Amino acid sequence: MLAALPRFSQQVNRVLTWVVVALFLIWIVGNILSAPEQFISVLLLGISLGAIYALVALGYTLVYGIIELINFAHGDVFMLGTMVTITVANGWLGLDGSQAWYVTTPLVLVTLLAAMAFCGGLNVAVERVAYRPLRNAPKLAPLITAIGMSFLLQNVGAAIWGFNERPLTATGDSIFPADTLFSIGGVPYRAKSLIVVLITIPVLLALVYLVRNTKPGKAMRAVAQDMDASRMMGIDVDRTIAFTFALGGALAGAAGLLFVMFQTSTRFDLGFQLGLYAFTAAVLGGIGNLTGAALGALLIGLIQAFNEGLSWHTPGSDWTESIIFAILILVLVFRPQGLLGEATADRA
Amino acid sequence: MMERLGLGDAWSRVPARVRRGLLPLVVFLLLIFYPSYYGDITSAIGSSSTEAQLVPTVPTMVIMTVYVIMALGLNVVVGYAGLLDLGYVAFYAAGAYVAGWFATQQFSPHNVHILSVGVPSSIQGFHFNVWLLLIVACLFAAVFGIIIGLPTLRLRGDYLAIVTLGFGEMVPQAVNNGDNWFGHNITNGPNGLTPIDALGFGALHNEVSFFPSAYYNVTNAVSYYYWTGIALVVFTLFCCIRIRDSRLGRAWIAIREDEIAAAAMGVPLMRTKTWAYAIGAFFGGGAGCFYAIYKSSTFPGDFSLNISITVLAMVILGGMGNVWGVCMGGAVLSYLNYQGLEAVGNNVNNLAGTSFNVPQYTYGIFGFIIVLMMLLRPEGLIPGRRRRVELELGVEGGSLYDASA
């Protein structure tokens, strides 16, 4: 009796999908009509959020693609990235928004490299200490270890940077000038939004190139397909996995920098939840699929911004978490391969 | 060992059942009388010294019983059936809110009293008999578990984990926003539901004076809660052991070891897994209800992800699948969480002259324990014999938990 539940037929499934999409579109159009300016500003916010989520989601997707582990500690690596960014940019380099753009820009790039290197190295260390010894253990073992690692990293962050909200600068301002660059339909576009897009897109392109066209990328894809076979072909599997973790960590570091530049503050415990959102994005796009992760992240960012910023028939920020997890559950139950993933038998 | 004590043959002539039952019996008796000799222990150490803080107080013991029940319940899901559940706190919340709804003045224009004890009928709201509520809470949580389980249990290991985690995060948020569900105040939102009626035996007090008519009438109410908690733990233990050895329990272990083989042998996967969920949720709900009654309140803030992880850490620390190990894991970690870490920290600070705030890092320490256990002793402190063999040898032809079905 119990076994015969939600296996809906293809047709019912399709109809339901269209109903959901149609309702969503009606809701969007209703919001555009009721407050166009608000909609544009929320849209821009959503794109920035989506770009940050994309960088984190790619870390999940890379790691899951290669060793099938939900790396719960990834969100906390991201959080440490935000903290390192504050220390380097504000503490060491002294950026506080008073400098001119030609001073700020190169120093931000230096910070970006520092954050990426730090998070990449940290992620490799986590893999070496906590996951590699469990490579052949039952699958739940590394998953549970990852949860423990996540809590551990959170507390390390809190021990170093404190339990309170941590502003980017003493005044709480962004380190970029607050001037409007240009306006879209009366909505100002500021430098801190621009930098999110300016950093995310090249990083994404570089990643895609790396995975598709270089030798380490080829090794990654081979290990993801079949670990034993690639070992027989002479690929150093451990090194390739470490490289994947370094890559994922570096992306989380970049995301950490962008997050703190954009939101201008951080907290020791925000990594876990943001990590879960990013993981949802990766699942939504089809886990293991790079383009899918970016697309899913954009969607999640938009949904979050819409839900928190729009006003026409909107649940509001109290429900953001529930909505995103509901999306996660629905996707996993009805379309476990995600939007762009291929259907495989062993996914669900 | 007993030979060396000079008992020789006499001991081995005692039936095996009695021999095996002796240690649990002694522990049980020691626990029953704990409130009466707690004061003696602390005064022997010196009741105002920092060392005395290390001795668990009776209120801490009550909380320990709550967590032991939860750990035993989660053990059914994780330890027996091998399904990783990261949202166990949802069932705990369900149980607590059953107590909140049916033993407070939340729905105050209505005035329904059903066998309630110690509550004057002039007090408005739903007031059910609290013992009845414990059962209702268990059943409600079990039904809730089935509802959550039906769509999700088809997912394999790690996906199931993340979906349950999602539910575990959604439930507290839904409860937190529950002061306005389509205009109705169901859960009173972040302000929580309080006060909740106390336990009590009502008119039975006149027959047996040991049973208080309501717990707040006696000065040692905490001891009564503690004894109630012990009784619930014993009931849970009894159920867990009996179910483990039943047809259902053996089916769970078969699924844990190899899902495909179990299915091929005719074990109905979905039904068996759903039962695991329901029974795990059953005890989680009971623990939540009992804890809410003990605290006389329930708030959405009580149900964070940390609780799910803590209970999971208890199961892992003790030894997945072994009830005695899980009991010990639950008792040790909840003791550390509510009293031990602070006491140990105070003692260390006293000795070393530092001022390190240990309780702040509770969850970091738990995370460290989890990582260390998984790396060094994944079978837990007191593993089940069968479990250890599984972890050492693995299972023929693939990983343990997900047979990619």
C-alpha cells in the first residue's frame, strides 16, 4: 500500500509542472505591474545573490561529481573566506572606502587571490584530514564527518573572529564608493553590484575552460566517471581529488569575498545555511553539472530576492528557508536529475 | 572474574538470563535512588567547591533521560535501518507542540477538559490528561514521520539525509511563523506556548500517597519528573530491544546491510523503511512532549538543527545499533551539553588560572568528537557485535547503506 505512492504518470507530472510554472509567471507579472521599480531593484539584487550562490554551488557540484560526498563543511569554508577577506582587505591593506577606485581595485584583486588561496588550501587540508582516510568506508561515514567538520570550522571561525556580527569596515560601509554607476528604470546600479558580476563571470569561464580543456580537468572527469579505471590509466586519483577540493575551495573563497563586499558584514554561522541554499541550487541544476549549478544558483538567488523583496502576494522573508527547502525536496522527489542533468538510474 | 572472587561454580550455576540482567538491574537501582544520595555525593566533595559542579544535578538528569529517549529513537532510524536522518528535531517539535496545544490556554475561548489533573476547570483552553497526551504526542509524531517518509524514503542515502535536513529546518520555521497561518494563531510564534500543565495522578493520590495529585504540589517535583523520565527510558529500551529482535527489526538490519539482497529476499523496502521512520518519530515525539511538560513551555527556538546533530552524535558516539551504547552516548553528551562542559571548563580555569568560556564552543567540541570518532572508531564506544563486523569487513559487493536502488 505504502509503496504505491507518488509515482505519478508522466502526463500528470507534465501538467503539474506547467501549472506551477504558469502560477509562478502570473505571480511575476502581477508583481511587475504593481510595482515595476521595486521589481527591477529586486531583480538586480537576485542576480548578485545568484552569482555568489553559483560560486559556492560549483564547489558542491565539483566535489559531489567526483567523490559523491555532500561536503557540508563547504559552506563554512565559504564563511572563513568572508572572514579572511575582512582581515586582509580592512585589517592588513587598510581599505575602508576612503581610497580612490584605482587604489581599491588592485588591492581587492590581491584580497581575492588571498581569499581564494586560503580557502583552497583549507579545503585541501579538510579533505586530507577528514575525508581521505574514509575513502573506502561506508558512505555515511564521510557524510557524518563532514557535518562534524562543519561544526568544527564554525567554532574555529568564531574563536578567531568572534561570535558577533562582523562588519567589513568599522563604519559598516562598503569599501566601494556608494555612487550610482548608472540607472535602470530609475533603479541605481552601484559598484558593489557590478564587482560581483565582474568577478563571477571570468571565474566561471576559467573554471569551465579548466574542466573542459586542460589535463587536470580531463583527469577530474575521468576520476568522476570511474575511479578504479582512471587509476589503472595512470591518473593519480588522490591528487586529482585534492585538486578538485582546491578548486572548490578557491571558488568558495571568491564567493566569500564577493559576499562580504556586497553585504558588508558576516557572521560565524551564516556559512551552513548559505551552503545549504547553494547545495539546493546545485541539485536544482542537476548535481555534477557545472552549467546546471550556475543556472540553479541564479534561480535560487532570484527566488530568494523575489520572496524577500516583492510585495504582491509574497510570503516574505520569514518563509525563505522553507521555500528553498521545499524546492529542494520537490526537485529530489520529482526530478532528481535536476533541470539540466541526465536521467540516471541510481540517482533516486 | 567471579571465580576469582571465590564464588566458583556457584556463579555459573545461576541461569544465564539472570547473570546478564544483573548489571542493568544494579545500574537501574542506583539510578532510581539518585535523588536521595545526590546531596551526599556533593557534600562529600564539598558542596561549594568547583569539583562538586561536575556531579550531575537532578534537573540535568531529567534532561539526560529526555535525550536518551531521543537517541534511542534515532537509533531505530540510523542504527537499525541505516537511514541517515538529519531532521530528527522535527519529531521532537511535533511532540512538544502536541503538549503545547492540548495542555495550555492557547485556544482559550474554547474550554475543553478531558480527564485533566490539577487544572481547575475555570482555566480555559484545551486541557487533556497529560499521560494521555504523552501517548497522543508519540502517535502524532509517528504519523508525521510517515507523512515525511512517504515521499522521501525512496531517495538514497545522502539525498535522504539532505531532504530530512530540509524538513528539520522547515518545521521550526513553520512553527515560528505559526502565529499567523492564514490569519490564525496556531503556535503563538516566537513567544511559544506556556505554561503547560504539569504531570500528576489526580485522585490516585488518595489511594497511594506516594503519587502526587499534581507534580507542582510536592517540593521534590524534579525527582518525580526524573523518575517519570527513567520509567519512559525503561519503556523505550524495552520496546527497542523487543523490536530489534522481531521480524521487523531483522528486516531493518537486512536493509541496512544490503538493500538489494533484502528486497530479493522479499523484504518490502518502502513499508519497512517507513516503519523505521514512524517508530523513530514515535519516541522523538514522546521525548519532546515530556520535555515540554517538564519545562512547562515550548518555543520554536528549542528546535534548531544543532539538536538533530547532537542526537546523531549521541548515536554515533555510543555505537550505532547498540541500545546500551546509545544510552551511554545520550547520557554522556547531554550531560556535557547541559552541565559537564561548563563544569569541566570551570575546573580547568580554576587550576590553570585562565578564563576560557568552554560552553560557547560546545558544538565545536561535538563536531570534533564526531570527526574523531568517525576517523578512529567508527563503530562507536560500545558497538553492536554485528555492526563491528559490518564496518570491518564491509558488505559483499558494495557499500553498506545505499544499494543504489
